[in-house]
Amino acid sequence: MAGNDRAEATEEVVSRVTRRRKAARYAVPVAVAGVAAATVGLVPALAASGDPNLPKISAHDLVQKIAASDTQQLSGSVKITTDLGLPSLAGLGGSMAQSMAPGGAGGHSDAASGSSADPGSKLMELASGTHTLRVAVDGPKKQKISIVENAAEYSLIRNGRQVWAYDSASNQAYHSTAPQGSDTKARPTLPKGTDVPTTPKQFADEVLKAAGPTTSLTVDGTSRIAGRDAYDLLAKPKQSGSTVGSVRIAVDAKTGTPLKFTLAPSGGGKPVLDIGYTKVDFAKPAASTFDFTPPKGTKVTEGKQHAEQHATKPSRQEQQGRSQAEAALSNAKVIGKGWTSVLRLDGPAGAVDKGAKGDTSKMPGNAQSFVNSLGDKVSGKFGSGTVFHTRLINALMTDKGTVYVGAVSKQTLIDTANAAAK
Amino acid sequence: MSRAEATGSGADARTSSAGTPGGTPPDPAATGRERSGLWWTFGLFRSELLTTFRRWRTLALLAVLAAVPVLIGIAVKIETSGGGSAGEGGGPAFLTQVTNNGLFLVFAALAATLPVFLPMTVGVIAGDSVAGESAAGTLRYLLVVPAGRVRLLLAKYAAALTFCLAATLVVAVFALATGAVLFPLGDVTTISGTTISFGSGLLRALLVAVLVAASLVGFAAIGLFVSTLTGSGIAAMAATVGLLITVQIVDSIPQLGAVHAYLFSHYWLSFADVMRAPVLWDDVVKNLVSQAVYALVFGSAAWARFSTKDVTA
């Protein structure tokens, strides 16, 4: 019907009018898209602006507040971001485990280590990347942590003495019964000092005294975490040479519960570890949250049996590894104090040499070259060695088999090793 | 042809509405216009629905969608008949839980069809909606009906959305029937490990079906817009489905992570969050918002194109 009534107009005018009308109509979708894009860009900026105004508080009082906090019940979502500066650990761990597993996956008789619901195999995934966790706590006896995955979830549930792990992606469960004594274990959010400091004030005193010579502890403003007002407690090493730049803990102003923990490297850049609530609720979680009955058809692995099997019949490899580890640990020595302390592991030269050689020969070629590419060759009074570098931890492995590990810079590590080798 | 019949039914609707004046209107002429306008929209929508669902093509697409859950159910049954567990080599989400509870076949089937099958059928229907009429030469007859292009476009979009819901429900219903026949039913274990009753599990399945249908709202608008650009139905369908595949590929490349959140398909699988306890609404809401934005942008673009288009065929 449009255009019919304009029959008498000249063609030129018609085409000009329609062109203008067309342009005007196309402005509508463009405007809608523009508004949407602007909203996406502006809303987080608006939400983030404005730290809450809270009464001033001293570092001592804040530490005391944390210690006095009596949060028994909470539920919420936690976002954890880890950036150790390593290539994806999960993938590496998987490929290493696969290629190094004796007899391959098919001939592996131990059911437990093949279960994807085994808590140990899941923890590796949290060591790199960003993950969303859901947490629910109801007193010291009921806890639940779930790793949110795409259309699946891995849940670790503790209800009294029953500990369940359920991996919905593979439909497998893992069950174990906690020993009797562990019922009295403190809640996971903050291990309450049952031993030495008995009051929150004492606890705060102890913490500040211990931190005194090496750490500056300050209250560094306020922030809003998961919709709650929080104080930021900032801990910074006083010594130079540490790879830790600062540790920042956001503490809920009302309850004293730590809501966010950020570990920044001294080298700058993204935090090495950033873990904090995105949502938190201090109400009692529904009791059904902690009930787990393995659904029919779910493969259940019993954790207890698994442990007994190992205790009675450890494999030869494992025995060898354990004795090596024990020997190495017996020779471990901490050099230095505070943030720049370095752990020195003096392996019995022969054993470690042999062990290391044996290990590397067993490693697949790509893994060995990967390990080599990570390290830098260095030399000093300790002889020569290789420094393995991450954003947080550095390790020096001398050719003699001594290992120095610490959250210190590469230069500090070499200096420490030089001093120790004298 | 069905088109002639459709316009005929629209005309019937108009005469019947004109014949029954409602109440005691102060201005009968104005109310009559309003009423006939409403009737026109409804009549157009009804005729669009009839033309869409009477086509053999539509029925064939729905039959293919109905076959997917049946095939998945049978495959899982055969694979697990020896006592093994399903989906150890990957596969769509929820596949492993199907053996515990037949209800999970609904989720598994929707998770399997949502990435490609479902939107492909929607792309065929929406892509053909305007361009197909144009190619068959029926579009100008439709425009002779004094309903206006905007109403015609709205009726076509509404018919496409109805197809989205129908296609999703076909998958869900066939999956539920297959699951009930082949696997046990009973209390449902959510993916968070808690147990809910079968009734509330069914309710969640219905919610999931609606969410999946809503996930296709934005894509249907894109199909409609593409359909107004060309006079060839085949070209419009191919372009729409091609766009879908391109977007899915972009969404799967981790290096392009910066743009993922803006793709219409990025939050499609968020329906799985309904099966958590407590339900995690964040991504579900993001999905609905992104679908609404896509529908608005491409709906208005389709309007801008169609209302100024020279219709010659």
C-alpha cells in the first residue's frame, strides 16, 4: 500500500524519500544494539564504583574480628582463579598420568585410581584457570563443596562421618568414612585455635607478634564483596626478594568472615591466586543439601578399601618413591626467616642422581623436553644447576642433587644457595 | 494452494468479526477498525501457523527431531545392557545418568539436539518464511490483504516461535516416552547430588524445555531478517544455517574467548543449571537477556528491511 498514493510524484523524489525512510528505519536495530552494548559496558563499571564507607578500624582489631567470627552456617558461590604461570596443569597432568600409568589404562586393575570421582584427581584441575565453586556449611559436621562444570558438577559432601564425592559427568561416586575423632575438627573457613591462643584478642596479638619483624599488616580501605561491605586486610613482606607482592584479605564488616583472598606476585600482573565469594548467604542451608544417596546405576568406589589395599600391598615403585621422599625430607632444612625462607633438600647424592635419572628415562620424550624448557641453567658456588621458574615458587636443582625451593626471586634463591654452599 | 486457502481464512475472520458488533460502543466505526485489526493479526497468525505446520517439510523435520531421543535411548540401552556405563567416551551432557533415571533422557536429548538439530530446523522454517513466499510468487498477494507489512512480519515471527516451542516439546515428549519405556523412573538425583521427587523432576524438565525453546528466540529473529534480504528461500535457509555453524565454530575456539559472551549460542547449554541444587540462575538469565537483545536487534532489522522493500514477486 505504501507508494501507491505517491504515483504523481516524480521518480526522483520518491527514490530520495524512500532512501531516507530506509536509513531512518535501519537506525532502529543499530540503536538497540548500541544501547545493549553500552549497557554491557557500563553496568559492571557502575556496580563496581564506590567502596563502602565504614568506620575506621585498626589492623589489630580486624584480626581480632576474624578470630572472633562465629560463622557456623553459610552458603554461596566462590570464584577461584589461579595463574601460576605454567601451561595448563590439568592437561599436562592427564597426559603424564596416562603415559606413565603402568600397563596402560586397560590393564589397570586398581579400580579406585581409575575413578573420576576420586577427590585427588579433581584437585589438579583447580591449580590452573578459573573455576566456580559452590560452598555450603552447616556447623562443623556438614560441609559441601561443588565444582561447577559445564552441564555437570563435582560435589564433595561431608555429612557427619560420611564423606561422599559425586561426579555427575561420569556418574561415579566415591565414599569413605571419616575416623571417629575427626568429628571435632574445626570448620574449614577458619581453623579456630583450640590450643594456644584462647581468646580472639590473644589470637590477634599472636598473629601480629609473629608478623611483626617480617610483615607489614595494615587495613587498606574497604571493598564490596558479594554485595557485602568488607574491610581489606593487607599483608606485605618487609623483606625484599620474595616473589609474594602482597596478600589481601577482604573481611566481612559484620561477621568477620574472610570473603576474598588475593595473592599478588611482586613482579606485578595478574594475581597468582584469587579466591573469593561472588555470592554469600549466612542463613542455614537446606538440610537436603548434605544428603547424598548414590542413584541406582552409579559406580561407587569405596575409599577405605582403597587405602587398605595400599597399606598392605604397596607397589614396588611406590615403596621406592616413598623411601626416597622420606630420605629427602629427613635432610630438609629451612634457610632464612619469614617470607624469604628457602627450603633446602639434600638428597643422598647417589640415590637422587639415580632416582632422577631413572625418572627422566621413564618420562615420555615430550615431558622431558618440557621440563628442560622450563628451567634455566645457572652456576655459582654451589656448582651448576637448573632453576625452575613459576610466578610464585622458584626451585633450584643443582647437579649434585640438592634442591632449593622458595617463594623468592631467582636471584635471591641463587644468593641463598651460594651462601649455603660455603 | 495452501496460501490461497490461508488468505481465504483470514478474510473469513474479518467478515465474521464485522458481523458481530461487541457491546455498546460510542464509536462503532473506530471499534470495528480496532477489532478487525486484532482479528487480522490473529487471522494472519492462524493462517501462518496452518501453512507452516501443514507442510510436509515441517512434518519431516519434526519426525527427524522425534527420532533423535529414540535413537539415543536405544543406543544407551544396547551399550549398557552388558552392565557397562554409558558415555564414557564423552557424548552429550547427562548421557551417563540416563541409565539411572529415564527422565534424564529428556535432558540428554535436548543437550544433543540444541547445538545443531533444533536450530537447524528453526533456521529452515524462519529462513523460508518471507523468502519462500517471495520465491513462490505468493508474497505480493499476501500484501494485497490490508493487514500491513508489520503485522504480516509479526505473524510470521510468531509462527516461527511457535515452531521453536513445538520442536522442543516434540524432542522432550519423545525422550520422556522412550526413557519411560527403556529405563527405570523414580526420584531424581540432581547433578549436585541431592535428591528431588519425580514430580518436581518432571516440572524441571518442563522448565528446561521452555528454556530451550526460549534459547531459539534470537536465532529465529536472525532467520527472519535473512529471509527478508533475499528472494530465494533456499539461499535464506542456507545462509541462516551457515551462520549458525559459523557461530558454533567461533564459540568453540578458546582464543576467541573475548567475543564468546556476545554470541547467541554461548549460553544455550545454561539450561543444565536448572538441574543443580540450588538452581544456578546466572547463566539462565544471561541467556534470556541475550536472546531478547538478538530478537530486538534482528526483529527491528527485519522490520526496517521488509517495510521498505520493493516487492515484485
